[in-house]
Amino acid sequence: MIGFCISAIKIIFLLGFLIIIHESGHFIVAKICKVKVNEFAIGFGPVIWKKQGLETKYALRLIPLGGFVSMEGEEEASDAEGSFSKASIPKRMAIVIAGATVNIVFGLIAYFILMTSIAKPIDNTFASHIYFGLSQTAEFCQSIVESLKSLIVDGLKTDQMMGIVGISDVVVSTNGIKEFIYILSLVSVSLGVTNLLPIPALDGGKLLLLIIEAIRRKPLKQETEASITLLGFSLLIVLSIYVTYNDILRIF
């Protein structure tokens, strides 16, 4: 029973923390850009806790598999003050990529700190530890770039993907804080990079639509954009089910 509780705490902390910093990235940049945020939510589905701030409602929802920042004028055009749809394209781009950027930056910082702390250089000085941490983090970044190149050249291989079940299994098997931080940093960077892929319904898909709007000098029709997003969301749901199925087969 104790082991189960510890495993549950590990999973909830890792996923919850990464979701919070991701959505906080969107939230903070939206505030900086003077865009009104109607709701900041962790989780999906029915609300189990909420608090109304001066402008934003903060909510905790039942299904802890994500979160969202609901902005004025995001889903449909609005002429209200602080509308997302009325913000400049650079501001909207900054808001859209903020969540993934925070995940990537946090993951790299956590990895750097971890590598610095476990460094065992011959010259055991502070500078040597920093150098070791930087060199290992640089190699980590290089491996990410190589993985992206492989993804572009060879295509997406679903049997090599890992969903919530697979991630949970890896998190549960970690031993000690350093191994946990390593997995935390790895998942954080992966989450950030994945979210920036140009797939509708992901942040990268939204960014792509904004780039198209900048090139055309006018936005797509709302119906067209909604249809593209719905299609992307539907494909993500199907892919998630397939990946989860593979995770279960791999584990059991």
C-alpha cells in the first residue's frame, strides 16, 4: 500500500508540475501582452475546485491529463478589451509558444543542475562541475536535434512513442531523487518539443495557423480554422488511444 502511494505521488507530481509550468507560460505571457485570461485550469472535465480572481477564474478539474488557459477572443473573434484575436500576430505567437518554451527551458536547466551535481571530474572544482554540466547538457541537446532529424527523415514511428501509461511506468520505476529529476527533465523537454510540432490542436499547429495568417495578411475563416483544429484533435485522440494500447502491451 505504501509503495502504491509513493508511486501515485511520483506520477501526480511529475505530470501535475509539468502541466502547471506549461500553462503558466501561456498565462504569464498573455498577461504581459495585455490579453485577458478568463480561466486558468489544471485538468479537464468537471470542476472540483475553483476560485475567482479579479479577472481570471482558477480551477482544478477532475481529469488530470492536461490543462488550459482560456483567453478572451481565442475560440471566436471578440472586440472586447484584451481580446486574443485583436492582439498583434507577434504577441499571439509569443503566447502560443510560451508553454512549450517553458517546458524545454526548465528541462534543460534541471538536466544541467543534475549533471553538475553528479560530476566527478579529476579537478574537483566548481568550474569543473559547471563545465561538465554544460558539456553534458550540450550533448543532451544534440541528441534531441538528432531525434528531430530522424523524425523528419524517417517519419513518425508510433511503436516508438510513449503515452501516459508508458511514462507513468517509467516514473514509478525510478530510484532516488536524481533518477527522478532525470526523467522529469527528459519528459519536460519531450513535452515541449512535441507541443511545437505543426499538428493542429497542438501549440505548433496554432503557431502554423498564425504564420499562414501573417503570410496571407488576413486570418483564415473561423469555420475553416475550427474544422482544422477539430480534425487535428480527433487524430490526436486516435493516436493517444493507439499509443496507450502499445504502452499496455509493452508493460504487460
